[in-house]
Amino acid sequence: MIRSHPAEGEREAVPLSDHLDDVAARIPHVVPASVQTPAGESLRAVCETLALLHDFGKATSYFQQYLNDEYQGDSALRYHAPLGSFAAYYALDARGFDTETCLAGFVAVAKHHGELPNVATYVHDRTNTNDGNSETKVTESQRAVAKQLADIREHAPDLAADVFERASDGEGSWSEFTGEFVSLLDDIDATVTGDGAMPRVGRDALSVDCYGTVLRCWSALTLADKTSAAGAKRDAETYEPKRPRRDVFEAYVADIEKEADADPEGTREQRLDYHRSRARAEVLETTESFAEDGGGVATLTLPTGLGKTLTGLSAAFDLRERLGGERIVYALPFTSIIDQVVDELADIYETDGTGRLLTAHHHLAETVIRDDDDEERADKHDDIAGMLAESWLAGLTVTTFVQLFESLAGPANRQSLKLPALQDAVIVLDEPQSLPLDWWKLAPRLVELLIDRYDATVIAMTATQPRLFEDATELVAEPSSYFEAVERVEYVLDESTERYVERRSEATPKSYESAGGTLERTLDSGQSSLAICNTIDSARELTDQLSGNYVNVGKRYGELLDVEDEFTPEKIVKKVRRDGRPATLHLSTRLRPRDRLALIQAAKQLTDEGYPLTVVSTQLIEAGVDISFDTVYRDLAPIDSIVQAAGRCNRSFERERGEVTVWWLDAPGDQQKTPAAAIYNRGVSLLPVTAETLAAVRDDDGGTLPERAVADEAVSRYYRRLREEKNVGKAEYADHVDSARAAALGELSLIDARRTAEILVCRTDDDRRLAEKVRQAEQAREWTEFRRLLDESKDRRISVPLGWDDDRAEAIQQLPVLVEDEGLYCLDTDRYEAHFDTTQGFVVPGSSVAHQFL
């Protein structure tokens, strides 16, 4: 028997012909019949051809020996993808497909176990025959394929004849393919070369649609192949979502509106309810005409407090119905705000997020789709459950920008699994201004690809619309009218910011001692306040200025952890209230994700109850966290960040006006640059644009600015200047798409690429038991259990950038290594007390004295 996969465990060996047929039979579940290539051809027919040939190279005796661990020869002879790629090009060409479609098929099969390359260069390197005398690896590879062809002629001629007959739909044959192999090389090379010697890798070699075609062929083949190899059922149920019912969602929103007391002339809360309902009605009226025009990209621009999440989802449900889509993908910039969206949706649909209706996909989530109620069976098929969920096969997936955009820009092999699910999807981008400036030309190009090649519909929604997308339809006709109607805050420029804006020669930042004094006075007055800093060091120094006269929420949380592993945020609140003094809390990414979540939930309860609380945080609390403070202090930052910070002030209109103060904090410690300059004047200098914008919209008297002037007028002016004067966004990133340079795209990342160390922080006995299980699973080489345990540990881990901080790197290297290949350290807070502070999380020993008396 010629096999594709060996016997493994309870699974019998899989005949190659059965695997090829199985993958081909899955393609109709992955690629709808209506989808076409840019040349107007059936993409399903293309992918079925690729499926029948993708593993054809496994028919050699070399590969069959390899399956038995018996092969000792040239490793190139056991590789199966190169031969399959040539076979795929031949069969597609024989069937009359467009040359660029054939090229996409060639690359898809060649890389169905790897990452996509820069297409033109890759094809030239694999097909150029040089002068026939060169001893390069290229010609060695071609000679290996020729030997494989001879081997199959000897050992599997009948299988080869049958496969080529079906793959080429009778238009080609095995004998013709083997007889014309050398000339086929020249034909393929000619598609990407100019003079026959050097590849032309620009747009004149490949069309701007090439990348999208390669992506579609490769991702469809990869999904069908991996689900086949994993043993997932081959039926529609495996690949179809359970669509969240729109009427259930609308009933939930209707109940909220019914409980509200909307009145355009009533109290502030009544007016707010009125404008929420008005905005939602206007959006749904606009989506009707938007859908009639065929969809595309829409923007939704509403101020904080008007329920953008529910309104955006209402629009998504409506467009899904009108445009005939299957799935909704809701993407956000930060994992910290995904859980609250998922929790609300889970409550609405009474689901735990492990089925086909709702999936959360980010690096801290358990991302699975389980179809079997039998837990033992579910555990046995965790690999399949994870693969299905990471393929976004649920009806509604809540995920991050990283998962979405990096899966479109040169994705890793497993990342590609989700791409077929984007066909006809409605994709909501929540807070698109959070995308890195370097991506501001690439992101719109990728959205264009989604619309043109996947027939997707995109909604970009935020209070600070960056206008990334040309010809977008705005779902509310006059966003400014909503900003005027629901003003919640006023902005105050601190004297330090005034000095910066006026560019006075004697301009000096605000000292931490002065800022800390301001926070203490606010706290002593019985108000809640939030101070958002630009760096962790800045947040620490500001926290250190707060005296020990207040109850420390982080310490109270730590005391609870000392006696029990599981507890509710209510217990933290009860412990704080029992003390009776005003409270302080520090938040940063040096605290574990699970700790941050518990502390934020406790802070929300305290502020909801009107308890005096001061929170000092980095930007992690800036967007989307549903918590409201009387006063917000924001270190100098771009306009959009200032407005996002204001979204945490008077969020539910608890008072007539909240106050947002913008100050300019000094450099912490012995650092030379202020945090504002260190973060926002790298690359494109954003602070001068911010200062000039603030100067342009403030009154002659300076000082206080109305909300509309900042959140509407200043935001528009700021983004206009970035586009027109700064020309933000790297054009070469978008050009990588147009020139099909997938490898170059794969080198890009939405996340700061600084070198980091992963640290598993063990604060409880349960944490320590988990760490020991990880260690034991690795030593026993129980890789499935090992990966499961690593996933379980994610919310107990922190990532610490190393950069040029020798002290920080040395401190981390003092910790024991838990998993060397993962670069994972273990910080047991009982054993390494100097490395951990209950208020501020991981610290460099000896770097802080003040934290000892907090």
C-alpha cells in the first residue's frame, strides 16, 4: 500500500489515494462555488486540482521508506512538496487556467507545510535551469524531482496515471507531464522573468491581484489538508458555523432600551438614552442602503458612552443578513478588553464560548470548538477542537488586530487556517486608530484585499476616527451632532502642558512630587481619579509618590492570594472597604493578566459605589475598559490617546462634567527623555503635531477646552495633518502586497519586536503545581499535555522587554529556567521575594525603595 500517513496510536495507516480524495472532497466545504479568481475562474475547481496533487510526491519509494524510518539517502528525494507543485502547475495549465492562477497553485502546493515566500523570486529560483552546467542547489533540486518521477514510473505508475487523469480533468496525462518536465520549468520561469536571467519582482512581473490569489489557494488547501490529517469529520457540520440569531441579540438590546427612560429634553441620563437609541436607529437605516450598494467598508464614529459595541454589533448582524454572510469577526487592539465583550455575548446567547456559536481567539484564551458533550472524547480531540476554533469556524469570533491583520500579511502556516472563514464575513474593527502608524498604508490595502477577494464587509468604529479608508460610508451622517449632545467632560491643560504647547524656552515638565500631591488632594476630597502614564517606569515613580496613608488594593489582593487561589473581586472590595481609608491601585503589564483582570474588576466595583480610589496605570486601561472615574489625568500624548483616556472619565454621566487634565510629566529616575518624548517622538514626531493642534482649538484664554473641540475638531485636524504633512504609513509595506512579497510581509509585526523574556509568576500553591506539571510534561516528552499546560499558564505569565537594560536582563537571568526551548523563566514569589512587589509586580531587585512603604 502506498501511504500518505503512517499508522499512529489507534489510527491505521492512510492510503495516499484516500488522503488525496479526502482533501479534495473537503474543498467544497472550504471554498463556496460562487468564488472566482481575478480571471473569472472557479476557485473551487482550482483548489480541488491542488488537493488531488498536493501530496502526490509521497508516491515515491523514498518517501515510503521514510515513513518506515528506513530511508538513508539524499533528503531531497524524500521531500514531496516540490514534485507536487510542478504537477499542480501542469494540471492547472492543461485545464486552461490563467497563467497567474497556475502560478498561485504552484506556490500553494510547494508551501502547504510552510510559509509563503516572495513569489516572483521563489518561482524563479525553483524553475530557472541556468546554463545546464551549474552545480547549484537549484539544479540539484530539479534533478531530485526528475529522479522522483523516474521512481514513480517504476513503483506507482497506475496511481500516477489515475491521479493526473482526474486532476487535469482529462486534459493532461502522467506521461505527458513526465515527458515535458524540462520544458515546463522554462514555461514557469518565463512567467516571472524579464530577459530569462534575472527575476523581475515588481508589478510588471505579477499583477496586484497575485498575492490575494496565492493566499486564497494556499489557505484553502492548508485548511482542508490539516483537518483531513487530524481526522476531523468530513461533512458540512465540521466547517459550518452556528450563526448567532439576530433576533436574540435585538431582543437583548430592546430590553435595555425598554428599561431606559429616553427623553431628548430630560435629565442627562435620559438625554444619553435618547441619543443612544437615535444613533442605533440611524446606523441601521444607513446599513440598509449600504448593503444595497454592495457593502465594502463603513465607518462608525460615535463618542464614548453611546454604546458603540452594541451599535456596531447591531450593524454587523444587519449586514450579515442583508449580504448573505455566515460569520461575524469582531477585532480589537488589546486582549485586556476582549473578555468583557465575550462575557456580554456569552450571557446574551447562554454559551460558554467553546461551541460553534462564539469563540474568543487571542493568546490568553482557551480557543476551542467542541461538538461532543462527552468530556473524555472532547479531551481526546483537543487538537481538532483547537484547530477548528483557530480557523474561525464559529458564527462569531472575537479576536485581536494581531490575529486578523498578521493572518493576512504573510501569515505563518497555522495562521492561514482562518482565512477561508473570512469569505462573505462582516468584520468589525474596534478602535482602528490603535494600529501602529507604520501600518497605516498596509492596513487599508489588506482591508481592500478582504473586500475584493473575500467579498467581506468591514466596519471601522471609534470615537477618534483616523480616516484610514478612502470612500468609506459613514454610518452616522453627522457625528459632530452626537459629540455636541453628549458632552461628558471638559479638558484642562496643566501649566506644564501650556508651557509645552507655547514652546516656551523655559518649558519644564511637571515633577512627580507635584503630580503625586495633586492625586492625593483629589483622593482626600473623596473623589476617584485615574492617572495614565506613558511608560511603566513613569507609572512606578508616580505610584511611589503616594503616601502610605491609603489602603493599597494590590496588597489587599495579595493577602487574599496568600490564603486562597480562587475568589471573586467582591472579596477584594470587601477587604478594602473594611479598612475604610481611601484606596490606591497600580496597574501595568508587570502584573500578571489574571491579576490585572481581578484588580480592574475590583476597581470598577469601588468606583461604581463611589468609593474614593486613585489608580495609576499605563495605557493598558486607556481603551475599552468599562470603568468610570471622577477625574482623569493623562500624561502628554497624541490627541487620540488623550480622547481615549477621557473615555474613562464620567463614563456614565455620573455628574454634570468630568475633568480630564493633560499634564507633561518629567523623566523618571535618571532617564534623559520625558516619557512623552520617549514614546511618541520616535520615528514620526507626534508631540509637535499634538501641541499645534491643541493650540489651534483652544480659546484665547487657554486652560479649559470643551469636549467637542478636542474629541471632534482636534481629532479631525490632528489626523488630517498626519496624513497630509507627515504622510504616515510605510508605502513599501503596501507595495509588498501588490508585488506578492509574502516573506517580506511575514517579517512585519503589529507588536513591538523588542527582545523579551517570558516569566511564569507563581504566587500561589496552585501556580507552583502548574509550573511543576509543565516541567514534568516536558521531561516526559508528553507534548500534547505540555502544550495544554503552557496554554493554561498564559494568564500567569508576563513578557518583559530586555532592550538595553542590563540590570533587568541580569535580574531575569537570576531566575530558574522552566522551559529552555520556550525561553520561559519561573519566578516563585516566595523564593525570589526581591524580584516581586505585590503592588507593582515584577521588579529589578534594589531598583525601588519607595514601594516598601506603600
